[in-house]
Amino acid sequence: MARTLTLKFLLICILFNLSGCGGSEPTVSNSAVIQLQAFGDPAELESYKELIAAFERENTDVRVELIPVGKQKDHMAKLTTSFVGGKPPDLFLINFRRYGQFAEKDVLEPLGPKIFERGKLKEDDLYEQTVEAFTYNGTLTCIPQNVSSLVVYYNRTLFEQANIPLPNDGWTWDDFLAAAKALTKDTDGDGKTDVYGLGFEPTLIRIAPFLWQNRAELVDNLSHPTRFTLGASAATEALYFIRSWYSVHKIVPSLVESKSEDPESRFARGGLGMILQSRRYTATLRGVPNLDWDVAPLPQRLQKVTVLHSDAYCMAKSSTAKDAAYRFIEFALSPSGAEILAKSGRTVPAVKSIANSPVFLDPTQRPRSANVFLDSISTMRRTPNIGVWNEIETRADSIVEEWFFSEFNEPLGIELNAATKDLFQGDSP
């Protein structure tokens, strides 16, 4: 009898589409769904999940699907494929060096005008370095999320054990090299280096600030580059300094060692005295127990310069959930949202008020010297953001790596220009 009544009840629900028949679970059939693709390691991606959960608690009519990607190259490949296939995510996070290829194809919604028109965020709220980097053809195309820079992460314990002065704001290339040499040690006496002074990824974005510090340039024109300019004497001097880290002083792991254990993992276990990285590495290091670390600015030469590392939220022009996506961006950059990522250590917030608040400059959280990231903002420079720059970097970085670890027949600038000439010519006016 009970089973018969149950079946009749279900039949009535189906026939009349009664919303209360399904029990207490809320319906999401009318919810807006937006996809957000983001690249990062597990610690970084956890912070995005927390951000999404907080947004959904305040916006019950919107559901956000996170598309996590573990590697940068996979992130770019997935984005490119999705746009070609006509099914890009509504939102994605991307570095200023890589968004140009999408902006050039006019597949991105220009976010600045719309977001500022809505009134919850003003351009003046954001650091101008990030706004400039994501401005394409005079329009702010993507909304900056962070304003990181390249800094030196260092192992305080190893510095103290070697009786080396801790890095400070005025340290020089000579100080930096002396520290790295003193930190490089064979700790067990077997003739092999166990602790290296420096972890370094030989890429364009890593060598750029050392060129600028020596008053050399990476390319001939930032807005419309046509070639690399690494043949000048100032550039040659900076490149020799960088290359000497491996070829002369052996303060960095070999290519084989770097491939078997990446610099981030080696530093986390105490196998490096210093490593050059951006703010994103902080989220990972906060999860490493018994590692005493801090950050310092890059060493100086003729002028104090670092390089911009900034990501932004971009929206696909084809998105069918734009209003919901606007709301997510506004939440992500509001105090409620931006503080979540700031607390995780993942970002230096692009919103000035959050970056200068105790949430980011929390003295109870590592790094102790978080102000280094803010102090570096005024000395930031960027690399080009033209449409082909990601492809130029992809070609160039393999050459830079080979140059750094082996003998080269031609100067680096000649090799880079030969390998990327067709790309520069395609983008130059």
C-alpha cells in the first residue's frame, strides 16, 4: 500500500512538475554557470577553490566551475585549443606576457570600461604598472589580479650557518655572488656538491632585470619590438655575469640535476641557499615545515630594477554568462575576495588598499619581509606583451637554456634574433 502511494506521488510530481517533490536539496537548474581556468601548483589552486566557495556563498544564483591546470605550457595549450574549438572558458587567469595573442585576435571582452562603469572598482584602485601591462590598443582588456615581481628567496638557516650577512636592500652583484659561492658546499665530503648557492631558471624573464640593471635593453622597442638588442657592451657584461654562475663559479645545479629535481623542490628541502622567484612561490613555501626562509630584493648594479610578474582575469568575448562573470571579478578584487588570495600567500594584490593592509603585510606570516614586494613596485619594468611574444619566449627560452649550460658558437643575441626573426617581422609595424 505504501509503495503504491509513493509511486502515485512521484507520478503527480512528474506530471505537474512540482518543485517541492525532490526533497530539501536546492535546485541549480536556473543558476548561471561560469568556467574559470587557472594555472598553478596544488597550494595555489586550493586558494582559488576557497575564493570560489566564498563567492558562491554570497552569490547563490551563480556556480563557478574551476578548470585547474598544473603547468603553464598546458594552460596555454588548453586555452588556445578551446578558442580554436569555439568553447573557451568564460574567465581565465593569464600573465601579461601571454594575453596578447588572444587580444590580437579580438576574442577577448574589453573588461576595463565595463567593470569601471559598474562602479565597484575604479582604475585608480589598481597599481598603474598592471593597468599599463594589460592595456591593448588603448583599452584595459583584462583586469589585473596581482602585481608581483622577481625577488630572491633565501634560506636564513644556511646564511647563518655560513656566517654570511643576510641580504639587504642595498646589496650588489658582488655581494650576491659572494653569498652564493659561500653557500655552495659539499657537506659530506664525497666530492659532490650537496647544497648550491643559487637556483636559477635560464629564461628571458629571468635574465631581463639583470640587463636593465646594467642599463642594457632586451629589445629595441617595448611596444613594437623588431629584434633583441643583446650585442651592446652593457648587455654582454650582464650576460657574462649571469653565465658565470654555472660556467665559472658552479653555484647553480647542472642541467641534468635541474631536470631531475626542479629548483623549487630543491630549495624547499634545503638544497639551495637562494632562488629567484615571484610571489606565487610563497603559497607553496608556507606549507613546508621546518624551513626558515625570507625574501630580499634583487641585487643592484648601475640601477635598481626588477621585472613585473602580473596575472589578470580575462573574459572570452563569446561568454554567455557575462553578468555573472563580471560579478565574480568584482568579488575577487573586493576586500572579501582579494584577502582570501592575499592570506594564502599566492598574490601581491593589484588593489592598492589590500596590498598595503595587514592582510598582506601580516607580521605573523612568512615571509617576514613582505614589504620587499611593495618596495619593488616602483622599480618594475615589463617585457613586451605583443601577440607573438609568448611564441618568441617559447623559442628563445630553449636557446637561453642551452647558452647558459653549454658552449655557444655565436653570441646569444645573434642566436635569438636568427631564431625569432620571422615572428618579430610578423608583428612589427
